[in-house]
Amino acid sequence: MSADLNTRANAYAALGEPSRLRIIDLLANADLSSGDLATQLELPTNLIAHHLQVLQRAGLISRRRSDGDARRTYITRTEACNRLLGHTGWTRPEKVAFVCSQNSARSQLAESYWRTISDIPVVSAGTHPADRVHPRAVAVARRHELDLTGAVPKLVGDTLDGDELLIAVCDRAYEDLRSEPLHWSIPDPADADTARAFDAAYDDITSRIDHLVASLKGEAS
């Protein structure tokens, strides 16, 4: 049996249990904590932990500790999982909003990239806006032919009207917001403050946006 065939067999075996398949469905477009999953599935945390171990061994999920509340760990579907199963479809929203803590890098990059692949209106904002967009975010945008030179960080309360498909692209914003946005647990590249970290954030953001736009029902071609 080839390595690829064996990997797929292990993945399908892990997904043969209904609760594990439901976990993967819930993670299709959002990163969640084990507590979030336990609440939504109405299962005890020890059983959720067992299911997550099985899914991780099969290469279907990965985990990372929150940049905000260090007691939390967020679970993400792997690219191998996405290739195997695709993404759950979403009804086309009227508007999209990307939010991070400072609106100085991740959400600005997400807003700018979104404009290049979708005609759905988009905004970005921060729960605690910085004074300026991070220079490395401007630089990585420029490398990908996006322009953030005129972008200005904005406050969530001054920018959102409540009708958007809200996507928190950082842990701190997700934990600060009282609503229940989609959550993409993308590490803050400003913590490392290197070109490599900003490139990695850009790649993560654009990959997720590509998947989301492809899954939107009624998305314009």
C-alpha cells in the first residue's frame, strides 16, 4: 500500500465515528477550542480530548495555544484535511469584516486581498487599533501587488454595523468580541517582527480566504 493511500485510509478510519466527523465539519471554516467543541457537541471534555487525539494522529487537525488567553488551545483543520474533504458551503453574505486586535497587519492584509478575488464588500477593524499599519505588513502587501500605503487602523465600534460576516483573524480579538465571529487562529507576525513571519501570516490568510470564497454559495465567478 502506498504512503498516500495509507494516509487516506487512516484519515477515513478516523472519520468513521460520527462525533469526529462532526468536529471536522465544525472546523471547516473556523478554529475552535476544545471547550467550544464540547459545548456544541454536548459531549464531556474527556471524550472530546480522545476524539481530538485520534484526529491529530490521522493528520486531520493541528493545535496552537492562544495568543490571548494562554489557557486556551485552538484546533485547526490541516491542509491535508481540506484537500481530502473540502469546505462546508456558506450562503453568500452581503458584506465581510475582518477583525484583529490592532487592525495593523492581519485584518488589513485580509481586507486588501479579499478585494482582489471577490465583489462582496469588505472592511477591517481592530478591537484596540494601533496608530498605524505595521511597516512589514505594508511591505508584504507590496510584494504581492497589494497597496496598504494609505490604510489606517479603525475601531470595531466605528466600523461595523452588525450585518457583516465577521471573521476574527486573531485570538485576542476573538476572545474580546461579544458576538460569535468565525475565528481563524493566525499567529501575530508582529510578535516575531520578521519578514518571514509576515509572509507566513499572509500565506495563511490568503489560503483561508481562497477556501472561503470558493465555498460561498452564489459567489460571482
